[in-house]
Amino acid sequence: MREQLISAGLWDPSNPNNPARSITAARQVMRRLAVRFRYQGQDAKGHYEYVVYEPQTGSTIATGRGETPAIAICRAALQARRRN
């Protein structure tokens, strides 16, 4: 996932951290996008879901689901980047 984030311009390749393994680093990815996001909950399989939304309207821009919160945030960021 780190390489995908670098390719999308959401992570600095000189930073050795992996955002998919650290919720703090994953939040840095969202700060780079300058978007709002929130925790949506867990599905029946226990996967975490985060939603990127438009602050003015509250409409969903992107969603990300993953086995950990960090993975879910990173997937939401990648989807939001593709839509921008």
C-alpha cells in the first residue's frame, strides 16, 4: 500500500514509515489530501470503514474498508485521490 500512496503523491518516499501500519501515518495521508473523513464503523466481518466526505454538503466522496483502521484510511485516501 505504501508504494500505491507514493505513486498517488500522498506519501513522501523518503519517509520510512508505512501508513498502512500506523494510524498516525495514515492520518498524515488524509492531511495531505486536505479532506474530512470519519469512522463509519465495522462490518459483519470486522473490517473497519472510513468515509471521506464533502464538509459543505456531507455527501460521501470515497470510502475505504480494511482489516485495520490504518488500512481503511489509506484505501479511502486512494479512492478520494482517484476521484479528484
